[in-house]
Amino acid sequence: MDLLLPLLQVVGGLAVLVAGGEFLVRGAVASANALGVSPLIIGLTIVSFGTSAPEMVISVQAMLGGHPDIALGNIIGSNIANILLILGVAALIFPISVDSKLLLREIPLLLLVSVLLFVFCYDGTVARYEAGFFLFLLFSYTFHIYRVSRKGQEGALTEEIEEETRLVMPGWKAALYILGGLALLVAGSDVLVNGAVTLARSAGVSEAVIGLTILAIGSSAPELITSVVAALRKHADIALGNVVGSNLFNITCIGGVAAMVRPMEVAPRFLDADLPAMLGVTLVLAVFMLTGRRVVRAEGAALLAGYIAYTAWLMMDAGA
């Protein structure tokens, strides 16, 4: 019974976060379309940011409350879940191919920022100046996408993204969607983080494990839904672009903002296990994409099996 209330808080908070993220994305996409923003920018920045909004508010709320293990665990766990769970499921539905040179440039960038996160964490703290560098990379990446779109180098990927991001509504309604989404995100994150801390203490597990599992899976629900829908429509680049874009945002934007709020202390377990795991799965994705340029169903099954194994290991380690 002691676990029921905090568990309900976590589940309810996650549901509110997912709803808030959906409202925010819809309002932002409609506003961007009304302003004539390129579909490529909408797909790889606004949608990626919107689907990463739950991770953002969870991590910032956790830092404000003095729970850095939840903040960092949520970032690392979400990136692992995005690659192993979400791409694994998407590839099982429909094999993922990469024909766009643009996305092939994003994957090395994702590898770079993943390595940087490990390096910045290595001394036990992510300092504010390191967080500032992540935000600088985010700004540079967004500006690069803008320049590419202005030069008309978007190719077939734009046609796919345009179909996914075609949304029109009156300006006042889009504004209400954005404001409502932000309100839901703030409210949901407060309930969720409080419930997660209580659940961790009641169950006798670390806050890091809660962040790496329950919060990571729950806050990745928007990416899962977006990628599965894209795979069902046989738009493989959308599924991959959503995951790559979200992982870039998780590290540069969420990690940057969270560590700007307060320098982020790094528990030894992250350096010993979870950060290397995140680097490993990102490298596996890079190998899949830069060699065969596709993830077939067998590889999707292997990714999904890897996530099940990783989650099982976390649970066994928590109970040790």
C-alpha cells in the first residue's frame, strides 16, 4: 500500500506529461506552418524538442529539487530507450533505410555529443560552462539545419516530413495549445518527480534506477508513438530522424539547461555502467547506419532484446 500512492503519482504525472507534450507539439507546428517555417526545421527541431519536452521538465524539476541522479538518469535512460526500444520496435514494423545525406551527418554529431557527455561527467560534475557549450552546440546545429533548408538541400526527406507536419489552426488556438501544453508539462513534472522520489525511497532502490527505467520509458512515450506511426506509414527516415533529433536534444538542450540550473553531480554508477552503455548503443546505431545504411527486422529484434536485457540487469542490480 505504501507504494501505491507514489506509483499512481508517477503514472498520472507521465500521462499528464505526454498530453502536455502533444499539445505543445501541435501548437508549435501549427504556428511554424503559419509563419512559413521549413518542414525540415519543424521535423528535426520543433517536433524533436516537443517530444523531448517531458524529459526537459523532469530533469529541470529534479535539479531544482536537488535530485541530480533522476535528472541525469532520465537523460541517459531516454537515449538508450530511444535507440534500443523505439528503433527496435520501429524496425520490426518496417525496416529502416537511410537515403538522406542529411541524416548521415546527424549521426556522427550524435556520437560526438555522447562522447562529450561522458567526458564532462568524468570529473564527477557537469559544470555550468560545460552546459553552456552544449547549448552552443544546440544553437549551431539548429542554425545549420536552417541554412540547409534555405539552400534547398532537403531532398526526399522534406516530402516525408512535410506530410507528417502538415497542421493548420487559427493563431489563437495554436497559442492556447502551446500555453496549455506548457502548463500540463510543469504540473505533470512536479507530481511525477515527487512520486518518483517517494517510490525510490519506499522500494529501496536508487533514484538513478528510477530515472533510468520508469521515467526514461514513460518520458520517451512521445518518441515511441511518433516513430511507430512513421514506421507503419513506411516513412523510415522520419522514425530515425525523430530518434536522432531527440537524442541530440536530450544531451545538448536538456543536459545543458539542467546543468545551467545547478551544476550536475554525477554518481559513480553512471560512469561505471550507464554512460558506457549509452555510448555503446549509440555506436551500434552508427555502425548500422554508416555501413549497411539500414536496420532490418533481425537487427530491430536484436536492439529490442538488448533493451530487455539492459532493463533486467538494472532491476537485478537494484535488488542486489
